[in-house]
Amino acid sequence: MTTTYRYLFADLLTNAIIGEIPLTGVSFTQQLNSAGTLTGHLQLAGLDSEAFNVDTSTTPGRNAIYVDRDGTLVWGGIIWGREYNSSDQTLSFTAREFESYLEHRRITATTSFSSIDQLSIVQSLVSTMQGITNGDIGILIGVETSGVLVDRTFYGYEFKTVYSALQDLSRSDDGFDFNINLSYSGGTPIKTLALSYPRSGVIYSATDSEALVFEFPSSNIIEYVYPEDGSLVANTVYASGAGSNEGKISSTQSSATQLAAGYPVLETQVSYSDITDQTLLNNLALGQLTAVLNPPVTMRIVVPPFQEPLFGTYDIGDDARIRILDDRFPTQLDTTFRIVAFSVTPGEDGPERVTITLTEET
């Protein structure tokens, strides 16, 4: 089965497509609540670069790139790096998803929210970000709500990035998922801020005939990697908020259950210098404790894109049942994981390859 990839380059501010360039060596990733990366290169030898509008279409910090797979947008982001190597006449690119733009925008005026839905705060911050001259990259903003009301002040003198503010809110114990989704509207790429409470994606159900199931061996997993890293574990979290010296607010969250089970004390510290609300700080500390309490299992599986479930029928945030029976799991691993990222190699010189990153549900 033949798959066609197209690489469309656009002006970041106007979103006008100004070039379509035949990249090779492409690899791109998508990540939950973060910005994935794309790399690729263009062989300039024998290519009419002016006809393809290469220089104007690929300016770092000025241009966007969209990846079209058989008529569906599967990736989009901003070109942040461009490098030419004269020895092989290759122009290489590095881009990151549109979430990365929020890393380059700052909150410059003190802004306070009192008993406001956390998703409404995100929408307000992004709307304000795009409200200044040359600051609008066309991210559509919805009206999602979570029912979780918070008090929050962002101090202009701290010049906090919009991305950091969004991420802090999302990581609280009662947080949410976020991504910028892509679609076509009349042939024009559209970017939409998607906020999902309490989480995005399809929750696994054993009674759902269309539920995602990946199995190894002799099924739809080609290979897998199963790492476990205890160096990231903590069962006691110290969180500090706004203030100075003895006046700084703080929160300590511990897992009595894990300590009673015989684990040694394992401590970590996080700082939220702009948090003035004790309840919010407690929630952030509790959320961090949940994230680091157990050795993170973030497995990667390589799957064929044309075998069920087909690439494009699952998305970041979805649950998947993983079943593995081999020397590592002689009594069979059979548990639910959540898709948090995937990496795609279109395979101009070989088969298309999809690597899915999953974390174990807790």
C-alpha cells in the first residue's frame, strides 16, 4: 500500500501556504501536553531552489510546516532551525509543534484570576497572547470548562512564559490535558487549542469491540522496549510557593502507603514562585507526588501502520491494552497503558515506521 506524504510550508502569521518542498529523511513526533519535534532535510544538488521557494519558505522563527499524509494533516509546527552543509549540499530543518510558540511568549502584565475555571484561565492567557500586534498565529480558542475553580495571579515582573503558566495549571492534582489539534477547513490548515478535563483520549473498555489492543509476539507489535527508572522516584514532595525566606508558603505531600510498605524515604523539591494560593500549591504538590511516586514505566512499541489498528485510528491520550508473552514476561504482561507520544518515519527509502510511547495507567 502506497502512502503519500506532502510537506507544506506556510507564513506563520498569515498561515498562507507559500511552498511545497520534497523533504527526505523525515521523522516527526507528537507528545501529550508538550511540543513534539520534526527533523528532515532537502538535497539542493540539482534542485531549482528558487522555483520551490526554498529560502523564503523555511526561515527559522518565521515559517510553519504542515505534514499531510494521504490528505490528512498529521503534524504541524514552527521551523526553529535550518542548517546547510556544503559538503553534501544538504539543507536540514528542525521544527517543533505549535505548542512551542507558547514557550516564546511571556506574560508581561500582572494578571489576576479569582475563582475562575482553570480552562477559562488558559483560554484567556492564549487570547491575550494573540491579541497584540504580530502575536496572533491563528490558534482557535474554544469554550471548554472543567468545573474546577482556582485563584491565580501571574506577576508581570516575572515574565513567565505562557507555556509555563499553562503547564503549571495542567499539572495540578485536578488538572487537564492540552494540545493544539490540526485539521483542514476548505483546504486551509486550521489550528485549534484543545483542552480536555480530566483527560483526553479514549478510555479502555474490555467490552468495546474497537478498543486498542497491541500484542507481542506474532501479532501487531514488531518490537518493544520496556525501561524502568527508579532514580526518578520520590515519595515525599516539598513544594514552595510565593514569598521569601520564612514568609514563603510551602506544602509537603507524602505517600503514607508506600512508606508503610517498607520503601525508604525518597524526597524531591519543586518551586512555584508565583503561586500565592495555598490550596493550589497543595494540589500542585499532590499532582507532582502522583507523577513521581512509582518507577515510571514508559514503554515503546514499534507497530506496522497498515495493520490493525491502523495508524490514524488512534491518537495521543488514548488507552491501549498491551499483551506480551515472552522471556521477559513468561506469565504474560496484560495491562492498560496510555499513548503519550508517537514517532513516525515516513520511509522514503524504506517502510513507513511508527513508534508509540506509552505510560502505564495508575
